[in-house]
Amino acid sequence: MEYTDILNERKSIRAYDASKKVTAEQVKEMVEAAIMAPSWKNFQSSRYYAALSDEMIAKVASECLPEFNARSTQGAAYIVTTFVKGQAGHNMEGVPDNELGDCWGCYDAGLHNENLVLKATELGLGTLIMGIRDEAACRRVFAIPEEETIMAVIAVGYPAQEPPRRPRKTPEEILKVF
């Protein structure tokens, strides 16, 4: 699949085919793509936690997600993405290099997450990136250390339907060239 095709194919999926399961190998391929993204001083501070077993998927849906997200991701697996605090945006002594500080961790995690969802698309999988989640429950369910900031829960699975592409802004609407 060509890169432009992958970009055009990727959509937020809210209906998954529960009869088809995401494998650990597919998740590994997605994470391998994610780690190819650039990161602040090559710290590579992004981390991933995957729920693939039926038991763990049910636990994430019931304990970590609001009901509307759990309902729209039935049949999917989940990947929780985090980043290690105090690395991206900081110097080797842990002091922020600019006014953004740990916001660079968010930036790097976003770059990594984009690679992850584009790889999922290439693999024939659909994704939904969810920022509305219970941080404390995610931390408890996945044993995520306090040194990591939880970014998102990404549902990943086989689409049960193909939603239409939602409109995108044009370059003329968002670009200023000087």
C-alpha cells in the first residue's frame, strides 16, 4: 500500500468485528513502526501496554473507559500509550530545555502514536485514539508506574464497517506562507 493510500484509508473506527482478533505479532509490528518516529534527543520515552486477552479487554472496557467509548470499541483490543516524564524536553540533568518541558513528551508520543495507527491501517486494522479514559484505573489495571504520563487508549481491531471520511481542512485554510 502506498503512503498516500494509507493516509487516505486511516479513519477513526467505532465498530469492530469481534470474530477477528488482533495478535501479539500485529501489535509488535505496530510498536516497531512507532519507535521509528523521531523523539527529543532520541530519548524514545514512549511506552506501550497492550490488552489482547478477552479477560484483559473486558477489564479495560469496564474499568478504564467511559461507557460511550467502551460501547463504540466492542470487539477491539486496546493499547495504552504513555511516556516517561522528565526526558523529552529536558537536558541530561532532567532540567527543561525550553518552556514546554514535558509537553515534548506529549509531542513525541503523538508522533509515535501516528506511526502506530498508520501501521495498523497498513495491516488492515482500524483504530480509535481515545483521550477520555480513567487515568487511575489505567494505571492500576496495567501497573503503569507514576514516572509515566498516560497519553491515550487506542482501540485496535478489524473494522466491522467502513465509515465515510470526515471532511478535512484545505491547506488554504490553515497555511500561511511568508
